[in-house]
Amino acid sequence: MPTVLLTGAAGYIGSHVAFRLRELGEEVLVLDNLSSGHRETLKGARLVVGDIGDEALVREILTTHHVQDVVHLAAMVSVPESVARPQLCYETNLVKSIRLLETCLGCGVKTFLFSSTAAVYGNPSKIPVTEDSPLDPISPYGRSKLAFEWVLEDYAKTSGLHALCLRYFNAAGLEPRVGDYRAERAHLIPVILEVAAGKRKVLEVFGTDYPTRDGTAIRDYFDVRDIAEAHVRALQLLRKSAPPCRAINLGAGQGLTVFEVVAAAQEVTGREIPIKPSPRRPGDPVALVADISRARELLDWQPSYSSIASIIRSCWEWEMRPQRG
């Protein structure tokens, strides 16, 4: 059976994609340099420790394992870090990704699924955001992801490669059989729950003066299990047809403010979440909420797990497990 290669799948989102593919009987191989990923999260999936920029290694993997499908998740994903270290961001997210893509084309890879981001939209003037909304990223992270989207689209036009770009909004939640082994957590919901668990004293809220209903930023939070299912359906589409290389939004289709997420977490956990207001961070947009009509139409996909209470509950149960970590 041909193998699906997942880059960066020892990380949070990739590990859930790998788990879902293996659950469906796919042969999965993970390439990850473990700079931020964890072996534990792969639950026995085959792992090659290495870098996507290592052309010789990638070529050996593709040919030895008869890889026909590549899901490219490896990336530098921190917006604040991309602002502080743009050179590293572009090297990882663009230069090495192009190297990976060229190696894949040279080895006869048929399908290429790219994990992109809603950060490509920047500060959208209209909510919800469609895939045809203006593209105006405000961070090196968003710019690097958009640049590779353009590269992939251009390469696909001339190579016959079947390719799609999945633009994630705010991934959250977890599959308990996979877990969440991130050592340093920067995303809102895990940080909130660390405060609830007494592992942090206070939740720092970056920006309480946004032009929103309560002054805090609005985001579209959806479950990582729904992301994994979207990848399955996107691969199925690419295997049976050659759609134009286009972007597809993945989200819940509704937005919540930071304070609304805090209130939901307090209800689920039964614990108070102390707040410390702080200035806005560079690169953070006011609001990002997905229009997911294209995902429904092309992938026959609909979020199944993405109520905020369900998301928080799955994370809280993992957080409070005695054997966690």
C-alpha cells in the first residue's frame, strides 16, 4: 500500500491527522525534526527524525516508501516569534517548503496537501471571511504561509500535481487517545486551563481595547478532530480528481471573544480565572471568523466537535489526568 508522508506530524495538529489516517487504515510515515514535536503523541506511528530541508533524506523517504501523498504540516507557527525572528520564519515556512515541494515533484508525488492559516487575511474588513477576501497578512508568519500558497498554486499549474491549501482558523481541543504534549503553551485555551489548574497565577489578556463587543479579540475556535477529518476528506478529493489548487477555510464558522472563552472555561471547570489586561501584541488581528461554505461544498465537511464547551471539556479532562505528560 502506498504511504502518506506527514511532515511535522509530531506536533499538535499533525499528530491528530496522523491518528485519524491510521484509524482509517492508511500507511502513515511522519517526518519531524522534533524541534517542537513529541514522540509520545504519535502513538506508534512510524517516525523519521529529520528536517524537511534535507533533500537527500526526503528523496530517500519518498522512494523507499513509495510515497504518493504528502501532507505538509511542518512550520514555525508562533506569530510573536515570527515577528521577533522573521529570518527563521521565512527559512522554515517558505525556503524549506519550496525545497520539499521540488523534491516531491522530482520523486513523482501525486498529491500535496498544505496546512496554511487564517493569518493570511490579516485584519479583514468583513466578517465572516471567505477564501476570496483580500489577502493582507500582518505578520511574517502569515506572509510566509501566503507566499508558499502562491508557490504551490504556480507549481501545480505546470506539473500536474493535485494540491490544496487548508487555511486553519483557531485549532483547539484534543482527541484523548492522542493527547497534548506541548511543553510550552501559548494558545488561549490551554493557557486558560493552566490558570484554572493552578499552574499559572493569572491569564494575561493581550488587548482589551479592540473594537469588539467586550474589547477583546474575536477568534473562530474549532476542534482539532474536525481538522483531522477535513484532511482525510481533502486527500480523498485529491486522489480521485484534479481540482484547481485553491484554498479552503477550516473553522467553526462562529467567533468568540477572549472574555467569552474565559467565561465558558469558568463554567466547565467551576474555577475562577484571574485576568491581567496587557497591551495588544504586534501581528494580532481584531477578528477572524471563517466562512466555511467552500469546505462544506468541496469536502462535504461539517464541524462535529466544535462547540466551545466540548472543546474546553476535552482539554480540561486531559489537563487533570494524573498521568498527564
